[in-house]
Amino acid sequence: MRVLPSATKMNRTGPGFTMSKLRGFVAALALLWAGGSVADFDQDLHIESDTDLIQSAPNGPAAAEIQNLFVQGYPVASVLAHYVTMGHTIDDVVYTAIRVDPQRAPHIYRTALDMLPSLPGWACRQADGAEGRYSPILRLDPAQPTASVRDVADAYFRDGRRLPAVAPGQPHLRASVAELSELAGGSDSDYWYSAGNNSSNPNTPLLVSLYRFGKHIVIDRNGNRLQAAQQDGRAEIPIRFLYNDTREPISRVGVQVVDVVRRFVLRGIRPTPVPDWNRGDHHLSADVDELRDLLDIPRSSGIDPQLRAKLETQLRADGFKPPAVLSSLGTGTRVWSDDRARIAVAQSLGITRIPVVFLLHNFERLECGRGAECDELICQAATAAGMTERCDTAAADRMGFVNSGSFGGETTIEQPAGLVEGEPPTIVPGITPVVEPPLPSSPN
């Protein structure tokens, strides 16, 4: 079985790539996002974190520009500095640059290490903010007719291997209805969202959420997709995996808004994003009195009469849809929402439970004033991007900088666990680990 290609992948270009083509690609990407739902879980992941910058690194606009800069002969240090000044972390820039030009991987890696003492702390990501960021890739073995959900989950639980990212709304693979039914029947009552309605689009894949912490599999029971497949006698259905390194299902996070926010502040744990909150999907139903205390909800009598009348009409016709979206930062328990007026009017109409969705943000950077210290993370990024040399070997050479005294001494960096040179790849039935092919190298 083959992996379905991503609709967002850009054609790989050679030296003839131009900035006009780059601008065209960015515009096309914007249209792609605008054409779909603006509230699906892919977009929520994009809003909460910049992890998808790395997931799309070989094909995104940053990679295209870095490749173009290399083709034009710009030095590696200037390219790395350019993207750090744009707000990207040095490990992300190293990863993307090596994916673009793997032949110069040791030089890119050594240059990044040499630049660290000159970079501010915010150029480095916190270690816990990088968990799962440079995950190894798994591809389906085309010789196998299908892949087991358990095998995909075991590969992820064991060493973080993931199937390649696919376009929003597309499946990773087709899975056995019998195996899915067994997993759903044998699992506990965990869930990561409540559906806005019990109908589902039969053309969208069934969602299977994997949780590395706790090693459990949660099958989406909303929409009765499995029951419908069994009744129709189908042997397989398309599925899409959601990978959760530090996220948990909302059923384990809490039943009150304050529980969810505090868990995020204290332990950095977010709930898994809901599939589509524009359709009414939500994390939990909050007590309206709790929301009034957290959000300083105004009195409905103080709301503009025309707006109040409009909200009353909408609430009577559709209920509280879409849910209230609550934003919070990992630096404290403050909560923000653009739905304060709608909550106030809902309470005046006697609605006591409000469906809510969480968007929780963590800046994941070292504090301002600290020096840039992320040697090990740069090593992980370089290795995951395809650098074949061991980090300590590559760092020892550094193009003569160590001998010239530019460094305060030779630095040895441990190779990331599971990525040691010479270690055989992990292979599970139906799945073969494959290193992502690089973009065409720039001449140098």
C-alpha cells in the first residue's frame, strides 16, 4: 500500500527557482488554507505552536527561500542569522538548511555551534518544548496490502516514529474495520472531544488518537463511523492518526476550565485539538458561572441592543454554536475570549452550560538575558535532517576554528538516543522507515 501524497507539497526546484515563484507558492498556500475549514485541528496545531514549520520543512516557503539563498552564494552564517532574526530558533533553521542542502550538513552544523555564543537566549528552544519535534519518519511498505493500527502505534510509542504528514482532511492509510472495532471495544472511556452533532462526513477519515505518555489508543466514536462500516460489510476504512507527545485526551485533563488551564501551566499538558469547532465540536461544557468569574462577563443589559438582539436570535435558533474559544498562555492562569458578549446573552436566556474549546500557547524559548545554550538540540535537529556524521565528530573539526581559538575548547555532544550511527532501523510489519529525500543540492 502506498502513502497518499500530500496536496500541500511543492514541486522541488533546482537553481532556476525565483522569488516570484516563492511569492506564488505562498499565495497558493494561503488560498489552500482559506479554502478549507478555518477551525480544523491542523489549523489549531498551527495556531498553538510552530511545530508544523518543521513538519513541512522540506516543502515549505522557508525551505524554498533558504535554497534560493544558497544558490545565490550567500554564506551559511548569514542565512542562519537571517532566519534567527525573523524569530525562528537556531535548531529549526539548521534542520531546514540541512534538509535543503544535505551535502553541506557538517558545515551548517559547525557554523551553528560557532554562532551560539553570539546569539541571544531566545534563539534557543527550551528542551521540553522540542519534544517530538524531530521525530523519525515511517513510511508504509508498498509490498504490504495494509498496515496494522497496533503496529503504527507501537512504532510511535517505542521510539517516536510517525507516518509522514498528509494534507488536511486526508488519511494516512486504510485500516481493518475488525481491528478498529476490537480496539474501540477494548479501550476505556477516554475521549478528546464532544461532537457538535452526531453526523459525520463519510468522505473524511476516521480519527485515531495516539498518546505516547501512557501508551494508549483512542478511537473516535463520534458519528458512528465504525458501526456504519460494519453494517455495510466494509473490510477497511480510511483513517488518520493524531500524534500526541505531551497532549492528553480531555477526559484525563479535567472537567472545569480552571483544571485544564492549571494543568497546562504546571505540567505543560494541552488537550488534543477538536476536529472542527466551527461545526460545534468542543472540549467540554463549562459552567456559565465559572466563565463569568474567569472572563469578567458583562451584564447583558450593558450590551449594544442591536448586537444583543442578533445574539438572542442566533442562540434561540442554533444554541451555543460554535463553541466559545478560550485562549491562555503558559505563563499564568489568565484566560481570554472574544465570546464574552455571547456568553452574557446566553446566561440571560437561561443557558447554564457553555461548550468551550481551548487554545493554549507556550512560547517555548529560553528567557531573555540568558545566553544561547542548545548544543544538544542542534545535534538532534542536524541528525534528524540527515547529517550522517556523528555530532561529536562533526564538532571536532569545525573548519579550524578550534585551533584558532575562536572556541573556548573542544565540545563533545552526545548523539541523540535512537539515532546512533550504525544502529539498525526499526522495522515493523507493514512499515518501513525511510529517510525523507532531500531537495536538490545547491551548487557549491
